[in-house]
Amino acid sequence: MLCSMMGPALAQEAGGHPFLLSADQIIHDSELGQVTAKGNVEISSDDRVLLADSVSYNQRDGVVTASGNLTLMEPTGEVIFAEHLQLSEDLTDGFIESIQILLTDKSRFAANGARRYGADRLELAKAVYSPCEICRENPDRAPLWQLKAARVIYHRRAHEIEYRDAMLEVYGVPIAYTPYFRHADPSVRRKSGFLPPEFGTTSDLGTTIQAPYFWAIEQDRDLTFAPIFTTEEGVVLTSEYRALTAKGGYAGTASLTHTDKRDSNNGRLDKKEFRGHVDASGRFDVDDTWRWGFNLDRATDDTYLSRYGFRNDDVLTSNLFAEGFRGRQYMSASTYTFQGLNVDDDPGTTPYVAPLLDYSVTLQPERLPGRLYFDASAVSLYRRESYDSRRLSADGSWKFPYVAPAGDIYTLTTGLGLDLYWLNGYTAAGDTGSAASNNLQTRLRPTVALDWRFPFVRREGSVRQVIEPVAQVILTPYGGNPKELPNEDSRSLEFDETNLFSLNRFPGHDRVESGPRANLGLKASAYGASGGYTSLTAGQVFRVKNDDTFAQQSGLDDHRSDYVMALTVAPSAFFDLTNRLRLDRDTLALRRNEIYFSIGPKNLRFDTNYVALDQEQLSDQFEAREEIYNYLRWEIDPRWIATMESRRDLKNGGNQVRAGAGLQYLDECIGFSLTVKRNFTRDRDVEPSTSINFRFLLRNLG
């Protein structure tokens, strides 16, 4: 029996595989079990969709034969184009002729023919693969690069594409052959295999080649092994391990090499030595309140990291910590070790911190206005060749803000602090006649402060202006820094607008500001409707008497401090200028000048940082400096990016510190980067050097 239907849809289940067939015309021969569809044919089966001009389906043997503008859309996102195919009723087994495949990342396959073995295996004969787009002006021209293979096997379940007898061609010219090759399909975000290599040359190491291999151990763990082969220093073994756990994660990098030992003038010695480093960190949650973690950062010697191009740090810090957060409470316990990398660092006098304990809580009592604050800390420092110190500190304060009817704001602060020190073998600085002793020192620190602010707000057009004068009066007793107390955590002090209105400008516990004083200043700002703004902060500190705790260079030692101010002008996203100044209190000469400037749109951005600092620390080991850093980033187009940088020391005649340039290209097909850097500094076996590095990748192949 033969029947014909116009524009129908036919749904049925054959062999356990339901499908839907629709077309402009369907002819059903029930005696032969043959269904023929013509015109805009569409077959849907198990989330697969087949489009064709003509389809014939044999109900008895379950074979679908299609021809004419074939398009087969897979559930995973791939699209298959062909001229003729013969597949099973679920569209998973059979032959496909003149096949083209568009993968989910827009890369393409083309082959004379293909054989499907279920939904998980597709074999292509005489196939070509390329992620490169076809040239629109000349579509017959070969792509930038392509892989040709006698046989390609696409393992869908394993998400791998396998090649046999493959040839790499660039613009149609064969350049490399391999009998076997494989890579992950576009659906895979991480897969074991080689990563793009990096080639380079440096004055110290000679020619270098780094060939990384990525090992996806599990979904939550991986290892990257990336040895660096050098012509002057042998092989440097490097690796990176990363892991996630149910409560957190940890990661670390390490390196090791066996090379010639060198003296302080970079001369080779007649012996070998191992050099290397480790840099690891981890964070883990214990419960909703507590977490713990670690940081491990060590090197075998001072200059290893900079000589082999890893980092240029001055100090390596390692610590182990635990901390908790509950409501308005914070608790922490930690230990620290330090490795100084400067030539004058003495490991014997570098302290070990074990432990450092901190506790902080904020309370809002029901019967008392304002808020109560309590902080406590304890620390123990141990040195191999110098004194040891232990400190216990407790600070309590009460803050009461009040808004007057006129709109001005008053904040009253009262506080009391207690410090207990136990010292072993400590001799006060400059007290050479006294022998080191073990003793207990105490310090009591009462504070009363009143803060007054009066913000004036005005709107003019689309601009909102705010002017806020600020005045603070702080009362504390004199003599808060006896020479019998060491200074461990307050050696570095910078007086600027960020601590202009601080009750105590020292960064740690060991030194405190003493005596009556006043902080006076002004804050002004203007905000535009489009997001642009301008802000200004300026002020000065006044004391009843000079405070010799501050060094002369700090700007805070006299009864009247230097002037500090900061101006930021950012009218739009294309312009940003910040200038931070400290002016001499008598001559208005610049004692500190920082300029941070950025201009240009996102695709052409120029940044410059200028810093000029007088010596403003508490010891003579920190020298004044003046330098400028420039950086340019130019997105030539969506594929090309060029960068340039320069750092120059403007002291002592203006010596260049570092300079470099880079060029990067990335599209759907290839990517490469070229960087050139020159380091002008010298440090023992690290001499001024030039490095050139080149990295090249073929997309999807590494």
C-alpha cells in the first residue's frame, strides 16, 4: 500500500529509538516498509537533528539514507555538513561522504568520508583540521595553519582527537610530520599534555628553552612540570602543584638546579652547588568560624631568584596562621620567619616570631551610648645572635559620636592601653656602657581625644561639592617611649594624608605618640553625575612640645609638623591624576612628592609614577630616593597588543633601573608574544643583563 502526504509530520518508534520526521512531502510504502521524505526534511532523534533535501528510511532494517544539503546537529554542539550519508535510525552508526564538521569553538574538520561507531567514535579518512578562519576575499587559499592526516579518530566520550600520519602545514606548505598526535576537543577545559614552549636568551643564562608539561592528575589536582634548559647554567627544574580540598586548597611552585658555585663578583669557583626555591601557600576552613593556612617562601641563597628571573624580592616571608571570625570578634594566632635577601642582612639578628596572637572585639552596650572597642595582642621574638623580646598589650577605648543641631559632628574617644615587655639580653640603643640584662618593663597609655568635623554640601548643576574642615585634639602623657623598650614593629614611618587624622601615627605597638597635640586639616571634593570626581586633603599637626621620638626627617619632630596634602583629579575614565605632597613647615620645600598619572582610553593607556622621598624613617639605613616609572599599553586592534615600560633612578645622575618592551598577538588560530627586558642593577652574582623571550602557540594544540 502506497500513501502520500503533503507537509505532515510522522512520529514513530523503531528498534527502541523514537524519532520525529517532518517534510514537505512524505511517501509511505507500507508493504516495503519504506518512508521517503522530500523538501525541508527534518528528523529528530535523541536530541540529534538531521536536515536534508531528501531522506529515505527503511523501517525493516532501521537505515536512514539522506542526501542534498545535509546538516546533522549533535547534542554536544558540533554541526556536521555532508553530501550523502547512511546512518542507523538513531543517527549514530553508518557512513558519511564529503563531510565537514564545525566544532563548538568554531574550529573545523573536513574529510573525504567518515564512519560513525555509535555516538562516541567518529573516524575520518584523509582529513584536515584547522581552527583558522577562511579568508573571505580568497576562500580557496589555504588557512594560516592546518593539520592533514591520513586518519583522524574523534573519541567523544574521552574528549580526544587522535591523528595518524599527520602533517602540519603553514599556508599550505608542509613544515612538520608526526606519525601520531592527539589533543583534547574544545569541550575540555583541562587535559594532560605539553603546553606551548618558551624560547629566550639572557646575558646570564645564555639561550633558554622552557618546555612545560601539564598533568591533570584529578579534577581537583594538577601538576605542571616546566624544566628550563640553558646553555650557560645547565637545567633548572621547575614545577607547580595545585590542589583543592573539601575545605580549601593549596598550591606551590619549586625549582632546583645544580650549577657552578660563584663568588660575590660573579666569578666561577671550582665546585658545584645546589640552588633552588620553594613558594607555597594554602587556605583551609575548619568551620564557619575558624580557618587556617600557611605561606612558605624560601630560597637557598640571596640572589637565586633574581639571577634566574623568578622574582626581585628583598625579603621572603613564611608564616603559619589560624584565625576566627564570629560576629564582631576577630582572633588570630600565627608564626613568622623571614629571609632577608639584601647583602647587609644578618640571619643571626633576624627574628623568629612565635607566636603572634591578636584579639579584637567591638561592643555596643545597651545602657551606654557609643561603642566599646577592645584589642589585645601578644608576641614573642627569638634571635639566634641577639636579644629576645616578649610583649603583651591590651587596649580598651570608648567612642561616642554626636551630631549637633547645626550639622557638625563631634566624636569623643577615651582609651587606656597597657604594655608588658619581658626582655632577654637587650641593651638600649646608644647605651654602650650598660650590660645586657633580663628585665620586665611596663607602660600605661591613657588617651583622650575629641574629633570635630563640619561637612558643607552644595549642589550646582550636576556637580555635588563637599567641603569638610576637621580638627582633632589628643591628650596623652609625655614619656611614652622609654629607651628601655625595643622598637620591633614601628621602625618605618611615613607621614602623609592617610594618617594625618590618626590618633597614633606609628604603625605598630612599640612606639606611641605622646604629649598634647592637635591635627588640623581640610577635606574637599566635587562629584560629577557621570562619575568623575576631584578630591583634596590637606593639613598639619601641632604639638605643645617637640617629640624626639620622631626622626628629624619624618616631618613630625617639631612642635609644628610639615604640611601634607593629596590631590586627585579624575574627570573621566580617560584621565586620572593623583599628587601627594609633604612640604617643609618653614620653607615649603618639597620633602615628599608622589605623582600617579594615567591618561588615554582602554586601548591606548599611558601610566607614569614619579616618587621623590626624603629620608623619613627612624634609622639611617633607609636612604632618600627619587625615581620615575612609565608604562604604555597599546591595543593596536583586537589581536595586537604592544607594551613598553621604563624605571629610572633620578638620584646620583639618573641611572636606568629597568626597561622593557613587549608585543603580543592572539586570534582564534595562533598566538605569540615577544618580550625584551634590560635590567641595569648589580647584586653580587647578578649582573646587568638583557633578556629576550618568545612564546608561540597553535590554538587547541597545547
